[in-house]
Amino acid sequence: MKALQFNGNGTEYFKIWIVNILLTIVTLGIYYPWAKVRSRRYFYGNTELDNANFEYHATGKQLFVSYIIAMVIFAIYVGVGQVFPMISGILAVLFFFIFPWIIWRSLKFNFRMSSYRNVRFGFNGALGRSYAVFMGYPIAVIFAFVILIFIGITIGGGIESVSSGMGALLVIPMFILMFLAYPAFFAMMNKLSQNYVINGAHFGQGQFSADLEFKPFFIILLKAMGLSILLSILAFIAVGLLAYLIVGADQIMTLGAQMQAMEQGAQPNALFFIVIFSVYAFFIAVGMYVLAYIKAKNRAYVFSNTTLDNTISFESTLQTGRFFSISLTNFILLIFTLGLAYPWAAVRLYRYSIESIEVEAKEGFDGYMSKAGSENALGEELGDAFDIDVGGIAF
């Protein structure tokens, strides 16, 4: 197993980042495509595997036209929404129908613009499959959920009897169903999307393959929900103990009265702010830890079940605790530096994420030849314009 390495640093990236920010502001956003390309080339170019670096081949000119189109569409959506809210709803539905196409085009472009040892990556997943995964499945789930609720109400004797008799007996199973529905939906979404992206990707003439199942994703999300509940309870206890140690039990009992007084325009004392700040801080930390847990476990499962031509295997060594500590300290750093530490934070997180990927390639990559050609950038920029992160679906 050989681990990927990242040779960049925060100081170098800061020089690129600050110039990108300034030029984007001065040009009223026109420079954004070039800024994006410069950043990606820096991260790709400093990512190394077996003494060779990755490359990103897109240009700002390639992205510019599609970026302008995306901005115009977004401006129309916002403008129409202010004047004709109903029409904006129709536009949102139309966007939902083109969303799978956006993902498909973005994947084709991003893979094709990436290379390693002069061999291009590529994506040959079918457009129809993208619609099945990213539109068909969510619609099917919504219909199934509506039908299930209708059946439950019918069995319970109608809406009027939901609060009594048989209807009351349905509350518990419906609650359990709702509790399981969330992880089940995203577990199946993970399975479908990951299989679609990985099995559609190739490296030169080599084909990636994966056979991911629903159950591991579902168990990961169930454990994450249990972990979230447990940590939330502990957070409440911690906040209570902190408040008790600082001001004592008598002052804690006045919090309710202070909240009522605030509704009447009174100014709260320092205790109120301490408690509120503590609650937010603890729950932000809990959320970040749970997300780190999901990412670590998902990556471990996906990488261990992914191969390239059945001869090259992958492994993720990313650990929940380490990823959480980097994310949390980055968050604190960004707050205290008003965002100026972003380049160092981005490099720290990227370095750990990349260097926790290991590749076992017994035959090397030299036998793979690229057949990559030019691609249209429209899909990728539409994804960015509507704030859809389609570049990291697979991993």
C-alpha cells in the first residue's frame, strides 16, 4: 500500500487565494472561473502518488461561458422569485428535472479534466441512470411515504380517530418508521449514487468497479443517529454543570424568567449569554463529530470495496477523532481570524483527507492509456451556480 501525499502548504496557497479573492472582487465576479482553475491546479499539482503528481487540465476560458450562463439563470430565478413567487416555484421544479443532467455533465467534465502520469480519468455513466438515481429514487420515496401515511390513517379509522383507539396504536410504529426512514433514505441514496459514480469512472482504459450494499450504509447512519442522541444528552449535562459551577443553582432557575423578560424588552444578564453560547458551542461540536464519524466510516467502506480493473485496490485510514479535531480547530481558527486563515485550514483538511488514502497497485499504472477528449464545462458550472457539490460524490 502506498499513501497519497500532499506537498503544498498554507503560505503558498494563501498567495493564490488572496489574489483570487481580490481579482474576483475587482472584476465583479468575472475572474471567478480562472480563480477556481488556479486553486484546483494547485491542489491537484501538489498531490502525489508514487513520485508522480496529479494534474487538472481545465482552463478559465472553458468555464467562463458556462459560468456566465449559470449566473444569468440564477439572476433570473432570484428576480422572478421577487416579483412572481409562483413562477419561481415552477422554475424550481424545472431545475429539479435538470438536476440529474447537471450532475452527469459535471462528472464527465471533472473526471476528464483530471489526469495522473499523463493518463486521463473519465466517466461513462449513462444519463438515464443519473435520472433514475437522483430524480427517480427521491420521487419514488416521496410517493411511498405519502401512500404509507394514507394507509396508516385509513387503518386507524380516519383523521378524526387518530388520537384515540386504533389510531393511537399507530403512533408508536409510525414514530419508529419515521426514525428509520431518514437513515434508510440516505443509505439507499449513498448506495445508488456511489455505485453509479464509481462504476461509471475509468482511468485510461482501466475501469473502476464497486459493489456497495445498502446494509453497511444504513448501519453507519443508525449508529450516527444513536451517537448524536447520546452526545446531545451529554452536551445538555455539560452545559448544566458548567452553568452550575459558574453561577450556582439559584441563578440557573432564573433563566426562564429572563427569557420571559426578554420578550418584554428587558436586557438579559451575562449568565444568559454564557448558557446560550455554551449550548451552541457544544451542539456545533456534536454535529461536527457525528459528520466526521459518518465520513470516516463511509470512506472506509467505499474504498475497501473499490477496485480498478480488479488489480488495483484502495483503503482509507481516515479516523473520526483526527478528522474531527482538524475540522474543529479549523472552525475556531476561521472565527478568530475572520476567515483570513482559510488557506491554512483548507490545506490542513485536504492534506489529511488525501494522505489517508492508500493505493495498492501491484502492476502500476503504466499500462493504462488515455483516450480523453475535450468536454463542455456547462454542467459543472451550473452545479456551482446553484451550490450543488457534485465534484465529491464518490469519495
